[in-house]
Amino acid sequence: MPRRHWHELDRTWTIRTDGSQMRLMHRRTMDMEINGHEWWSWDGKTVWFDLQTPRSEDFWIAGMNAKLFF
């Protein structure tokens, strides 16, 4: 598999331990958008990640409700 840069990938997914039900949590909406550095909230209800738009000095923390994916 060729190596790709993280601004070329949709990289925040959920997947069951048996490999089933792989679901994308965040789809990139623009060229060069990046997201990553995922972590769970303390209560296990939200998956948080770093979200950056291209050529920007602005960075956001975005979160997705984990119940929507399980």
C-alpha cells in the first residue's frame, strides 16, 4: 500500500474488535483538511480530535458522539 500524507486521508474511524462495522467518524470536507490525534472523553461518550483547515493558523478541537457509531 502506498504511503499517503494525513491531509489525503479520512482517518477517524470506529471499528469493532472483530473487525466488523467499520464506520467513518469525520469525512474531510475540503482539500488539505486534516484531523487526527484522537482521544476519548473521560466518560467515554465523545471521541475528540484535532481539526485543521488548510493554510490556516486556526486549530479546533472537534468531538463526535460515540453512541452514533456503536
